[in-house]
Amino acid sequence: MLPGFAPVAAVRRIAAPMSGVREVLAAYPDIPASELCRHAKRLGKSAELLVDSLLMRLGERSYPAEEHEAFDRLLWLPGGPPLRVQIKARHRRTGDLWVFSVTKGYGRSPEGVRPYGDDEFDLLALVVLPEGVVKFAARGAAHHRIHQREIAALRASPRGSLDAALGALGLGGAVPRRPASAAA
């Protein structure tokens, strides 16, 4: 044997970071609220990755922000400064509505839950995680709703809400032109 390449005497098993997480989340979204809270970081990361995937499929460039920023991603658009994107996820419907509260913080923290400042982010990405869809919106309102009947349209045309939000921010020039149809 070469020095430093001796065989490992025994392979150590790596313990799962959280016992039973696979079993619990296998039933998502039909899990108790206590489990949603327990796995909030994991589910939040899942929503962020869904937004990343969508933006990548749309040809956009986005980059993660540091953990304690007031936004989650930077979206680079041609010819302008980056947009700060805040991502919010929902796991359950209220009737036919997915209701989003655009606040920051945690109820049990010393600062509690509080509203965002007017200049903390530019664009919202509202994620209906069980449906796997994202709706973009311009900043402003403290509450947003997505009706269940919107889900099919968001899935069929994922770029539509992004382009509408960019237009609402006065960035209509950043909306890409679609190539002319090859069929004449």
C-alpha cells in the first residue's frame, strides 16, 4: 500500500440528521402543523430551490443571498441593477385560497414578527409548494392570495407572472422578446 492509502478498518454509518424525517415528509403536505414547523427550514429551502429551478428554466440568472438578508435571491436582469427577491411559501390552502403574509421574523424571537421595510426587497416569489408553482409579484402589499383556479395557468405559463411583476416595477424593457413562430 502507498502511504496514506491504507484501507479503512470499518466503514462508519452516518446517522440521519433528524430521525424519521423521511417517513414524516413522505406524507407531505398531509402532515401535522407541528411537523411543518419542525421542518420549516427544510421546506423553506425546498421553496427556494423551486424558484431557482424555475428562474434557470426561464433563462434568468439568480444568486442566493446571505442567510440574514431581508431577501433570498438576487435576480440579474440585463442592463440594470440586480433585483432583490423575497421568497414566501405556503403548504396549506384556506378554502380555495393560498394566503401569503409578507412579514419577517419569528413569533417566538425577541423581535417577533414584523413587516418588511419599503426598501428591503423588490420582487416577491410566492411558492405554492404542494402544487409546485411560483407566482411573482411586485412588492407592496402585506398580504397576497393565489386562488386555486390560478394554479393551472401558473403551471402552463410560468413566465407570465414574472413578466407582469417586472412591468409593475417599471422594468417592462427587461422582459425578453419571444422569437417569431417558425410556423407561418
